[in-house]
Amino acid sequence: MLLQATDVAFSYHRHAIRRGVPVPLVLRGISVVVPHGSVVGLLGPNGSGKTTLLKVLSGTLAPTAGTILLDGTPLGSYSRRALARRLAVVPQDTHTAFDYTVLDMVLMGRYAWLGPFELEGPDDRDAALAALEATGTSHLASRLFPTLSGGEKQRVVIASALAQLDIRNGLRAGSSETRRPLLFLDEPTASLDLRYQLECATLLERLHEQHDVTMVLSTHDLRLVQAICDSVVLLREGRVLAAGPTAEVLSPAAVSALYDVDTPLVEQLLA
Amino acid sequence: MMLLRRRRTIVIAGLASTLVAVVLAPFAGSTSIAVARVFDPSVPFADNLDAQIFFLARLPRALAAAVVGGTLAAAGVVFQGLLQNPLTTPYTLGVSAGASLGAMCAITFGAWLPFGTVTAASLAGAGLAVFIVYALARARHRGISTTVLLLAGVTLNAFFSALILFVQYVSDFAQTFRAIRWLMGDLDVAGYATLGAAAPLLLVAFAVFAWIARPLDLLTLGADAAASRGVDVTTVQRAAFFSASLATGAAVSIAGPIGFVGIIVPHLVRLVVGADHRIVLPAATCLGATFLVLCDTIARTVLAPLELPVGIITAVIGGPFFLWLLLRAR
Amino acid sequence: MIARRQLLALILAAAAACGRPAPSEPAAPAEARVISLVPAATEMLFAIGAGADMVAVSSFDRYPPEVERLPRVGALIDPDFERILSLRPTLVVVYASQDELIARLGAASVPVYQYVHAAEGALAHIPRTMRELGQLLGREAAAEEAAGAIEGAIERIRQQVAGRERVRTAVVFGREAGALRGIWVAGGVGFLHEALEAAGGGNVFADIRREGLQASTELMLARAPDVIIEIRTSGGVDASPLEAWGRLAAIPATRTGRIYELTDPLFSIPGPRIVEIVRTFARVLHGDEVVAAAGP
């Protein structure tokens, strides 16, 4: 098992917890398994805790209770740098205060591989170019990131995450298990128009198949889930409503219960 | 990725321009000196007026301008990166207000303060401001909240400004005049002792700047995004805040709160070399140093034998430039 | 600058005319109730024998010692109008620049004397102001005596030093303690400059037509004064001014040690005690015998 979360709870009120004050929990009793080579979808209404769960699973936030194991080792025992070499996060949207070029952005993914005062070398450049290639953004390399369209930005941020995970290793035959990359995506298609949504789905599918990237993604996009997710976790009010193989869990009944909508409507969507 | 050769060219050009400015500036001044006599070893230094003007008045002053200009520009870059806001100045978080309050107190109540000089008092004031802002920014957050930092800084600026007004209110005319003149900036350090005293602090600050240059790039993507790329966000924020604050405090205690260097120089540099902090920081340091040496040379020659406060020169150049940046940013 | 000064003089004359009691009502000194917001004018009022008429002074007044028993009613930037009015003054001495206060006192029909701080001709301005105040208060004789004494004393010192070489001097009235930074010196106008020249000194900054200026290290070196007179009326006190100045060995004053520290607040007030200022300068520059020869 690549990633295994058991009975995880989370609250943003850390200080209150230390004082023993009862606090509202954003996540409660969550258990998720992510086998390597899988694509796991997190589904749930707005405010159900999807983004928080992604942050907890990716080690950005520390859980209030429960354990999360990456390759059998608690997430908290990895250093930031070591963790960054194993897993990468693509947030919902990315803004920069300054005008970085696309290549600059992708090279930032190499941070975890460099020493404190080290500049990127040819190897890092290779990794970045490979990531640009894999996301079909090579032609944008010298553009300024803020001037890109939403879809282009999304792909560049994914490229940055791939440079961070070093997908070239994933390509190598017989690569050790601990080098298998794990990618978290928070609503990757949310702000994209139809064309970019399709492109994004295609890209993710290709990354999964060609580069052996394990993914956990949150989304509202049922079609995306149907298309690329092996398993889904249905989240509602911070709890797991249902979890399992996509085909089994993603029934019209379950989805209509999840979102409080009429079943026939969901049937049409899932058709 | 910027080619290594281009990085090297930029840094060498920057260092060269700073060096040329510092070496040439002492040849200009309000008095005419005989250059041949300045470097004449047969005249004892104690009797050599030209040499004393060159080595005791002008050269330390040019060095001070370079040190202060470079420090303010670099601190500006770091603060802008830390707060993820390109309009931040080294004075946004209240460091200079604290330093000014310290200086005002020393000028007004000098006889009763335990530490003698205005420089020491302003450094102490800067330290106090840094401590208060940091304590506030920490109190309600894991790590440092940049929003709270910004609000605390702005509030502290206003509060210290009020205290400065109060101190000026209770001081007499002559003191008020001196205090106002101090606020306009003055690089006439009259020797190397002040610079020597500030050097260790500034060396530490610049070492930290070099270490956090790359993490600052990642921080501009947001704290969570930086963390997920392997940055220890809290440590970097803390290092950036303290190093830039202390460097600013040292610069202000040497020369007063000289404005605009810390904002126009980083912007100009980014226009030319891009956003990568590992090249922006050294380039801004060099350009800031060169810029302030030039401004101070103008300040001490244009109205000779009177001197224009250097802060007025930087403001006259910097103000319109800053407005242009604001309009351009839209 | 000149135009402004002339204008101020006109305003002063007009104000003096306005403030003067009408001829039909001869002033009775016993009824006078005087408030002064100007420390220099306060000293002048005491000098012309009007001390007993004083009912309030400014918050900066320290001399003569009698002012300590008088109420304080603010100063240049913070005059307490209600307080002033409640003391029922028959004359208020204000700064000519206190427009708003002057207008309000005018509206309340309170006579006002507008004190002008004169940069040029500062020494002559002091006895002239005293005579004007004397006229306003019906103390012409006493004012004439006091003013004449000042003029006479200064003139005698002038005569004593007339034949002597002028000593190139810098009058420093502000400096950071323990450092050679923020050095403020007297320029070529103002009472300190004129007092220095009257005492047989040559101000090394005489060519700079300002009362005060900040002198850079370079300027101090270039002007190379033979004597430095440091006036310290407030702020940090140096353990050893000689040690601080010693860093600039090219200045003759630092080599010969002719650096004098004067700490009395009187050196900041262009009042009747200007005679003491001139005498002290003369003593520093030319020795006790010059002052002794000049008489009281």
C-alpha cells in the first residue's frame, strides 16, 4: 500500500485542542487507502472537507488524530524535503506575486532535490524539460506565467509537480517501489472550460498510464471520476459516506444521497 | 532557467558599477581638494587636509551610502518576497518607525538615556519594533501569518509615528529641527567606526538572504504550495523577517529612514533580470548601493557648501518612479 | 526673504501702533497685566522693570527665576487661548507667526505685541524691542536705561577687540553625543553670529546666509576653525568633546585643544542677556582681560 490513512480527524483549532476545549472537527474518522498505480477520487459537496483531506493526506496539514502511513512510515516522520520528493500537490489555482517564466515555475519543483545554496544543474533542467514535454507545454517555456490562460497555467503547475516527482524515474523499468510518484490534485478541472477539461482529463490519464503516477484528486466532475478513477471516496460533512471501486460506489443512489439531489437527474449525468 | 553565464555577467556588472561609484564619488565634493596631495605619502596624515577630507569625510560616506543603499534594496526584495506583495517597502513593518522613535528619544532625552548615541538608540528602537510585530504575528497563528504581519506593521507604524509626534511636542525647537533633519537621512558618518559596528550584523543578514533566496521564490506561490515543494515555510518566514528587519534597522540607524531605495531598486531590477530571487537579490544590492552613492554625491554637491538631505533626492527621483510603476501595474 | 522680513517689520509696526493705548488714557503701570509667550521677550520685560506686571509666561520660560511662580499658558504651537483670556491680560506678547491666536485675541479686544524673531540685525533688534515694549507699558525711561546699557556694554567689547586679530571660530549648537554627526553650526546671520563677530571672532560659516546649517565632516575640515565653541543647552552631553572632535586632526581647534563647551540655556535666547553671551565669547576668544577692560 502506497498511502494509508486510518481513523484520521482534523481541526483547524489547534490551540483549543491543546487546552482540551471541544472544537469543531473538519474531518472525522476518515480511513483511506491509496494502492500504488491507482487513481483515487474524492467526491463531496462544497464544504465536505475535500481540500482539507487532500492537505492532510499530502502532509501539508498534520492530522489532529489518526495515522497516515506513506510506504508504511508515518507521514510526520518524513522531513519536508524528503516528503516533497515522494509526493506533489497541484492546488486549485496558483497565483504568483512576481513574473516568473514557465520554466522558472517548473524548476521550482526541483527545490527538494537541491542543497541550500545549489543552483539547478543539467539534471534538473532535464527533469524540467521532461515535465514540460509530458504536459505538452514545452512551447510555453519562456512565456511569463501570469500571461497564460487558465488551462495553460494548470498544465504548467502539473509540470512543476512532475519535475518535483521526477517522472523520468517512473519511466525506468524496475525502479524501486519507494520512487513511485504520488500526485495530489485539488479540483484540477474546476475553473477550466470544456476543451481544457477534456485536455486535462487526457493528460492525467496519460500520466497515469505512461508515467505510472499514482493520483489522489478531489473533484465535482463525475465524468472525470468515471473516466480515470479506480476508486472513489464519498465525503460528506467530514465523514466518509462510502468508499470503494468506482463502478460499485458511484451509483446514482449514492451520488444523489451525497449531493441531496433527485436520483433520475444523477442517472442522466452518469449515463 | 537563467544561464549560469548570464547570472555571472549580471553580478559582475553590478559589483563593478558599485565599485566604480564608491571609488569615484570621493573625488567630488563641496570643497576642491588637490588629488596629488591626497595620495602624497610624504605629508603626514594629521597635517594633510586634502587626505583627511578624502579619507575621513568622503570615502566613509561613499561606503556608507553603498552599504545602506545595498542593504535597503536587498531588505526590500526580501520583504516583498515574504509578504508576497511587490509594493512592500523595508519600512512597511514598522522597523523604521521604531528606529526613528529611538533616534528622536536620543535627540530629545539624550542626557537621560542609558545608551549614548543616536545610532545605538535607533537600533534599539528598531529591535523593539521587530519584537512587537513578531510577537503579534505569532500570537494568533501557527508560524507567521503574513496578513497579521502586515496589519501589525501598519498599526505599529501609526502608533510609533504618534509617539514620535509626542516626543517632538515635548522637545524644544532646536531638538525638533535636528530630529526632522535626521528623518531626512544623512550619510555623513565621519569615519569608519559606525560601519564597522554594523558590519557583523549586516554580514549575518546577507548570509541569511543568500540562504532564503530560493525558498522566497517558492513562497510567492503561497505557503501551502511552498510547503508541498519541500520548503520549511515557518523557518524561512522567520529567517526572512528577522534578517530583513535587522538589516533595515542597521541601515536606518546609520543613515536615517532614507525612502524609496527599498522599493524602486527591486522593481527596476526585476524588470531587467526577471523574478528569480537568486539573481534579483545580488543585482538589487549592487544597484541599490550604486544608486544611493549617486544620490548622495548629488546631495552634497548640488547646493555646496550647503547640503541637501539625501532623502529628498531619493524621494524626488523615487516618488514619480513609484507612481509610474503603480499606473503601469494596472 | 528680504521682502518677507520687510513685511514682518510692517506688521510689527502696525501691531505696535494698534497695541499702544490711546493717548487720552495714559497707561497706568500698576494696572498692567502682561502675558508673554516668548522667552526672550519675558526676559526683556523683566529687564525693563515690568516683572511685577507679568501674570503668565510660556511653557519654555526658565529665566529669570521669578517666572517659576507664574502660570504657563502654552507656547508657539500650543497657546492656551482660554487660559490667556481668563487671566484678563492688558498685553499679550506673541510670536508674529501666531496668526490664529492674534486674530482671536484681536476679536476679544486684547492688546497684542507681535514679537519678530530677527535673523539679520539681531543684536540691534533686542534693545529696539525692549524700547517698544517700554512704550507700550508706559515704562519708556526704564526701557531706555536697560536698552542703552546693553548697547553700551556690547559697544565697549567691540572697541576692546577692535585691534585684535579675528579668531576663526565655529559656533556649534547641536551635535550627536559621542559622535561627529548631526553637527549644527551658526551661519552668517542671527544673534549667535552677530554676538561672535561683536566679541572679535570670525565665523567660519559667515558666507552661508542662514541662522543655522548642518555642517558635514567635509565642511568642518574645509573651514578649519581655530576655535570651536560648542553650545549645549539640551540633549546628550558628551563626556569629552575634545575626544570626539579629536578624530578630525586637521582642524586646528582640535590640535590646539581650543574647544569650549558652554552649557547655559542663555545661549539659545536672544534676550537682554546677549551681553553675557558676547562677554563669554570674548573671554573664550581673547581672554579675561579684554572683558575686564570693557567694564560692566
